[in-house]
Amino acid sequence: MRSQGSRWENIEVRLLEQTNYPLTLAAYAGAELSLKIKYDRHRFDDSTITRMLGHIQTLLESIAANPCQCLAELPLLAAQERYQILVEWNSTETNYPKDACLHRLFDAQVERTPDSVAVVFEDAKRRVASLTYRQLQQRANQLAHYLQSLGVGPEVLVGICLERSLEMVVGLLGILKAGGAFAPLDPACPKERLAFMLQDTQVPVLLTQQHLVESLPQHGAHLIALDADWETIASQSAENPASNVTSDCLAYVIYTSGSTGQPKGVMMEHRPICNQIFWRQEAFKIAETDRILQTIPLAFEPSICQIFAPLSAGAQLIVAPPGAHQDSAHILRLVNNYQITVLDFVTSMLHVFLEEPGVENCKQLRHVFCGGEPLTPEVCAQHTAKLQANLSNMYGPTEACVEATSWLCPRDSHPSTVPIGRPTANKQIYLLDSHRQPVPVGVPGEIYIGGMLARGYLNRPELTAERFIDNPFLQPGLGDLGIGNQGAMPLTPNGKTDRLEKAGTGFLRRSTGTNRRRTSHAGGGGARRHLDGSARCAKTGRQRQFL
């Protein structure tokens, strides 16, 4: 360049590293180990990276302190974060009555409001019938005395195969007041499934309706048609029967769907289901002024809360006719005609309901519960635009006693993923790795559910022992731990799970091997749900196990 008359110029040169990866961790060895982390701010925020560096620091310090540890035993969580995830976000202990039974909650309400309307039924021809609390109690008592004369008592299962009707409600209460436990059989189910459940339960007594008798599979139970045989039943005493039922006695057996294999009969005692009813009444202020539409088929566990929460709070239970739960226009008509204040939906049906013309006129509707299917941001936004009612995302497997978690959808914002929320009263949620160690916030893990869960599986002691395990994180008075089958999820910094599950009084584990979901801490004690993974649940109480 000089030979051509040019001169040298000093130019400042800077090196810029660039990567196509959203997250890069580089390690530099020397007198000390240096780590440098680069991340895409569109994918990660500063707090997430700070938390991640803290986990790496904890890991390296553990290696230095004890280099002989197995990899699976090396901790990622600092003591404070571990305490927050395991204890603070699971601080759900609530002092509800421990000796409660379903039918006694109803009897206590009869004493308070004997002449108020308890249940209303409108049939397919729009003929309306109703019972006051005292009338419902008297009919249930008559049936209970009749069942006791047939040998029904504590721990005795009674089959109940009825369409939605007044007889269905009377039948449930009558079985419980006799001291027995009910096993719902959906008349709409395939005959093969009904035959399997009748064979598995070996119920000595089966309640039904006359028009369903011919459609039932072969069985050896004593058959009672509540409509055709009522004259005989009505000759019994209308006084409350005596029974030795306690809160530890069996209340019902409800079968799982069988989507991952053979259906399993989940045994639920009175105490867990009463706990759930107490929580729902307290959390959502179920009161005498409410009118709840009963739409969930009896063979699905959420129907139990849908029936007994209002009947133990003095509210009116409006029983929809058979098939109405699949007809959004029919539901809308019932909501308006009976001024319904509380509704339950699966996500797909809620979407269809919100598309009905005039749905925005349901001004008296104050709360909608959504469960059974993942709730989408689109449906949340659709609900907010159409209805003034609150919307709660409810989550829990059958083994978890209706709901394990709950999340109130905000009206002013809609997250990209709808969390399943935080654990309900007297339940705990744990997200663990394959070695059953808690995962950090934002890291997918398997769901373990603790708290008031099912007793186990009917006639499946080996599976019960496999699924219900001791809770390794047990706090005094909390019980065992178990695992669910709905997958693993991440937890966010405030503890909400994007998708979690919970069950019984122990530690429950349900792992399916196919169609799994993963979960991570979403923060504040809640969780998110993602695909790929398995689920876990936990159990409290008498050291029962369910994994």
C-alpha cells in the first residue's frame, strides 16, 4: 500500500459471537472455572437466566463438596427454592370437619331449610316436578330403610343405573343413608362395559328404572325399579335410619374411562369427597340463592360435587333431562328459564355453548367451571367476550377426588397457555424428575399428587400398591403421595402449574406410557401442561399408597 502512496490506518476491530441457538452455555477452564451464558431475550427473561445460573452454581458446589455422589442425587435447587416449591406452594391445609359424611351434610341442610325447594326436574316433554328438602329427605329415608332390609350397610356396594331424574337423586341419598356406597352405571354406556362393571363390583342390589330393565346385561343383583317399585318402598319409615357409617367408610366406586387399558374402579371414602365439597362451597360461595344445573353424567366423578355441593348449601339443584348435556341450545334455554347461576362444562361443549345466539343475555350466571379437557386461550377469550360470569379451569383425575387444582381465568388478560392453577384445599402438587426429585421452575417434570385421595382400586391390590406410594416430602399431618396419568408440566415463578393433577390421602402415581403430557412449574404454586411425560399424585391420611 505504501508503494502506491497509501498510508497505514489503525482500525478498531471487534469480535462478535453469534449463534442460532436460543440458549448457549460456554465453559472456560483455567485457574478457575468460568461460565458464560448467552440467550435470546425473545425466548427467556433475565429472571429465568438468573435462576438457571443459580441451579448450575448449586450443582457445581454439590459436585465439589462430594464428588462421589451419583448424578441422580446431585441437587439443582437451593434450599430456599426447594422449600418454596415443596412447602410454600403446597400450603393448603384447611381445617374442615374430619367426621363428615355426604348424606349427613344434606341432613344438616334439611334442618336449616326444610321447606325450600331442593331439586327440580324437567323431562323431555317439559313436564316439571320438584321436591323440597324435607320431601327429598323423606323419600331417601324410605329407600334407605328398604335397602337396609336387603342387607345394605357400611362397605356394601349398590349399583345405580338411572337416567337423570328425581329418582336418581333419591337413589344416591337412599344408598348413602342406608350406610352403603353407590356404583354408578351409565345406561348410555356400551353393554359390554356395563357387564364388566357389574361383574367386577358384584353388587348385591341394583337400582334402575323400569324402561331400562330390558337393556341391562345379565347380572345376579336384586333389581329395584325405583319408579315401578315405589309403592312398596313408600311403605317404609320416613325417619332417618340408623347406620354405623363413618368418614372412613366407602362412599362410591366410579370407573375410569379405560382409555389406557381396562377400566379401574376407583374407591372413594366420605372424607375426601366431603373435603372437596367444603372447598368448593368456600372458594366459590355456593349459597341458598344459587341454582346449579346438573348436567354431568353420574358415571363421571365431577357429578358428585355438582349434586351434593348445592344440596348441602341450601341451593336448588336443577336436573337437566337425559341427553341435554349434549345440546347447547337446550342448556341455554334451561339456564334462562331457571335463572341458573353456576354451570359446569367440558371445554368443547363450552365453546359450542358460547356460540349460541343470545348467550350474552345470561346475566344471572355468575360462575362457570370447565374441566375434563384442556382449556384453551381461545375459549377463555370467547367466554370473557360473551359472559360476565367468572370462569375456572378445574383439573384432577378420578383418583384425585374431583379437582386437584383450580385456576380462575383473569378477565383482563389471556395467557398463551391456560394454567391448571394451584392445588385445592388439603392437597399438594409435586413436579418430579425420573428419580422423584423436585424439578426447578420452568423445567418439565412428572406430576405427583398428595392430599385427600382415593382409597385405591377395587379388586386391584397390586395396582393400588404400585400407584399409591409413601410421600417422601411428607409434612406432619399431610399423609402419603401418589401419581396421576395426565402427564408432566412446568411450574411458573409464582407457583401456578400449566397442568397438574392430584388425588386421595397419599402419594399417587399414574404413568401411562402413551399419550403422555409433561408439566413445568408456572410460578406461584401453579403448573402448565405440555405433551410428553407422565403424571403423579399424592395421598394423605392413613399411610395408604397410590402411585
